[in-house]
Amino acid sequence: MYKTPCSKLTVLVSAGVFQRLAENGTRGHLCSRSLFQFSASYPREWITFQHLSFLKRQYVIKNGGGLRQRARPKQEPLSAALEDHDDSVVRQVQQVPAIRPVPALPGAPTETPEREGEAQAKEPDAALEARLERQWKELKVDMADLPGVYARLSKIKLTALVVTTAAAGYAMAPVPFDPACFLLASLGTGLSSCAANSINQYFEVPFDSNMNRTKNRPLVRGQISPLHAVAFAAACGVPGVSLLALAVNPLTGFLGALNIFLYTCCYTPLKRLSITNTWVGAVVGAIPPIMGWTAATGALDPGALLLGAFLYSWQFPHFNALSWNLREDYSRGGYRMMSVTHPALCKRVALRHSLGLIGLSCLGPALDLTTWTFPLVSLPINLYISYLAFRFHRHASRDSARKLFFCSLWHLPMLLLLLLTCKRSRKDPEGPALAPPMSPPLVPPVSPPTPHS
Amino acid sequence: MNVKAAVCQLWRTYHQHNLPCFQTLRNVCASRRTCSANESDSGQPERTGKRSNFVPVASSKHDWIGPPDRLSNLRPIIYHIPENETPLERQLRHMRQETEDWNHQFWANQNLTFSKEKDEFIHMCLKAKGLNRRDENGRKRTLSSEEMAVFYKDFLDKNCTKHANYNKEWYRRNFTITLLMGRVALHRAWRRLTRRRSPVT
């Protein structure tokens, strides 16, 4: 999600971006109207340095009165030690990790800002053609690049998040912690997720090419062939599901296979057919913690379903907020998302499920998943996300959508952490109100229960 | 239909100066374009405007992929034709080329239609407000994202069936091509294996 687009520089035409410089107080602060004017007046080493911090992040900012989806690079405020910075203001902008800038020319290599913008129109045709010709690449698989390509193909950051939720599911299960089983379950889940993501990218090549967010994916760029991607998916999926089914337990294996199927054969095609894709996607996100739990206990307990419900409800404020700012791309690409076709529903559902998180937290003690403190300690973060969802519902704008999205990014890890800290101990003297039939007895067992049932 | 003709016209004007050099190239795929079928019947390989003048090095044994096309955002591929190309490989190459062209046509059409209708929508809204397309500084006026949302929804709903049909067709082609690629890969592996074995026997 937080990819740094190190390979691109975008056109800087914003009239309101100012920068602060720490090192050379003698050169003074920068009060230029745009970065390329600045870079023209300073020596090369400054530009290099500025490039480095320049490329760190991309931001979406307001341009005048209108809200535009163009992402502009923001200069990092370097340090507070400046003599004359009275009139240099760093505009506060927020980072939208998923939005890619629209380059001046597609695939344009890094250039000095002077050559971009209006200079682009004046570029002679011959130079333009020469530059385009240089961008032709041989379709040869470079072994050195393969790990990076595979990482991008399998959406490694998303996979890591999925494995984290599965691990949380395992950790929440009321059984002794078995490191071997835990590792196997995590590995199997990770491999299944890699397979599912690869197939998803394999299906979506022309759509990904046309959306700013996704146009640098390996298959779009031709770094590997479609057959290669399918082979990679098979090489991850088959061992992953087999590992889950044979080394952990069949139920977990079944859930892993089900999740791959739901993601590749239901969610991916549905994205272009109907808005129900969001609900299917929420189920896909809810299954990994259930898998972690079943890996530990071997059964679908109410606790597992509650964990799944947390993830299910969380998906809505997360995704609805994200999709709100991508409406143009979705419309042009032909994706049927609630934010485009049913905006009122989009806002309602985000609010509904944010409030639902509060309700689900109260179920924690009721199902003996957590102690009674959990609803209390999770109340602040749940209330905050509900408040942002309420604001989004009342006045859905770029800003409120962004705030809600960012909140959801830290809300989930915090919630999982709180769940783990408030987990009901197995030696709890209060004892469970309802003991699930297949869970182990609360007294420390003589022999540990085998999850490999 | 008008948009299609406009798109074809764009391609033709863009590649007019390309045509002679491509006719002499061995590396260029010989498939015809459905769009330009009515104007070229000499059997010469007709290159479309989406390809630049780029010519891969003659000694290259691989395909080449180019920058995203201006209209369709899809990257064109120039396929390498090996000396001993089997019928299966030729079939695969033709299928890939044809799918690429079909995809390019769809997306170029889609993007052009989208831009055109978006402009019309903005123009209509601004006229309703009594404003000009350009403001005092000569810059184009833009609408807020909430106003544009009406257009996005409308565009999606209008093109619902078209998208669904494209989707079906794209999945079908993708599967067929990948299966064929698998067959070609197995075929090549088998050939390499038998060639290695035959000196021994």
C-alpha cells in the first residue's frame, strides 16, 4: 500500500507549495512558486538532495478551489533551525498511498523538472520519439529482478497483513501455543495469499494498465509473461493449500482453498459486474483470522467467527473510504463500486460497520474470547473511527474520506493488539460461561491437545 | 461508430510514415487489423499507429515491449519470429497479436469516449451555471468531485453491458492464450529433450 514511486517525477505547477531548507541558511529559505524554479537557481547537489527527499512521498493536494486527484510531491520540512522562515509555509497535505501521479508522459524516465510541464509541448518530435524508443524493453526474464517481481506480483505487503491477521487468529485461540503449527499455518496462509494475488493480477492486466494506482504491476509492464505468473501462482497455491491441509488440519486447508476461490473466481470478476464485490471481498478478508484459529483448535468456534466478524466489519470503512477518492479511475476502468454507483449506500455502510465494531467488541467477553476490559479499552479507537465515519457520512469529501481511510490503517493493528492483551487466559478463575465442546479444558492439561485432528 | 472511425483515422495519420519501413521488417507480425481491413488488401503487414518506429535489434531473440500507448494505456509488444517457428507457435503469436489489437481498440475507444463525454458534461454544467469553459486566466475550469460524481455514475451505468461483454471476451481470450502458451512451452521442452537424446541413441 505504501509504495514509494521512486522512478517518477511529476510536474510541479502548484502555486502554493513552499519549502523549508535546513542546511544552507545562507542560501535562505525557498520562497519559489514551484520546485523547478528553485532547482534552476541552485547547484546540482541541492537538486540531488531535494530529489531524494522529494521522491519520498506523494501527496494529493487542493489546487485552488477545485479538488483534483493529481498527486503532487511534497517537500519534506527538514528541520526547525532556520533564521528567516517567516514567510515560508509548509502546506499540510496528507499522504494517499494508493494514488499514483499521472506522469507527463507515460513511462517517462526521471527528468529535471525544467523539461517537464510546458517544456514537454515544445519538445521536438524527434526527441520525443527517441525517448519513446528508449523505453522499449526486451521481454527477457532477468533473474536478478525476479524476487522483486514476485514480491510485487504477490502483493507482498497485503500478504503480510493477511498473515498477521491469521497469526492473530492463532494467538487468540484458547490452546497452548505450538510454534511449529503456528509457523506452518502462517506459511501456508502466506503462500495461499500469494497465489490468490497473482491470479488476480493475471486476470486484470488491461484494467490495471488503465488505472493510475496499478499501472506499474509486473504483468502490465511485461516483466514476466502471463504463463509465468500462472505457474508462480500454482507453485505457491498448491504447496500452500497442501501444507495447510496436511500439516495443519483439513479444515484450515479447506478454508485456504475456499479463500483463493472466493478471491480469484468471485471477487475479481464481480468487481466489474456488480457492487456485491465489496461484500465478497469483506468475507475474503475475514477468513484468514478464522484460518488461524482453526489451525490452533481444529474447529470453527464462536470465537473464530467473532474474529472474522471484526475483519469483515473493518473492511467497509477501510475500502469505502479508499474508493471514494478513486471514482474517476473506477468509472473509466469500468469497475462497479458503491462509491460510484450508489454513493449514499457507500457512506451508510461505512458508518454502519464502524458502529458495528463497537457492538462486536462487546461480544468479546460474552463469547469468552476476551476479558470484560476489552470493550472498555477498545472503545476510544472504535468511537474515533465511528466519529470519522459519521463525518464521512454527513459530508463525504476527499478530506473526510482520506481521514477515515488513514484511521482504518492504524485501527486494525491496534484492535488486534488490544484483543491479544485482553485475551481471556486459560487459567482464568472465572471460568468460561460456555465452553465450546472441542476446546481443551481450562486446567493445565497433562498432555497438550493436538490440533491435528 | 463515429468514434471508431475517428480512432482509425488517428491511427492512420499517425503511422503513415511508418508503413514503408515496416514492410521490410521480418520481425513484424503479419496479422491484419480489423479496423483497417477495408483499406489495405495487398496482404502487406499493416502496422497501426500505436507502434512507434521502433525496430528491435536484428540479433534479438526475444519479444520487445514498449511504453504505454497514448490512447489505450496498453503496452504494445513486438513479437520475435524464430527461424523454425512451428505452426503452434505461429498460432500463438497471431492470437496474441490479435488480442492485443482488440484490447487496444476497446480501450482507446473507451478512453476517448470517456474524455469526450467528460468534456461535454463539464461544458454543459458550466453553461448551466453561466460560466465559460475557461476562466479569466485562460485556464480550463473544473468541477468539484461531487459534481463529477454524477457523470461517473452515469458513464458506468450506460456502459454496463459493454463492459460485461468485454469482460467475458477478455477472460476467454486470456485463458486460451495462456493454455496455448503452456502447450508451446511443453512442446519446446519436449523438442529440446528429444534433440538432446537423439545423439545418444
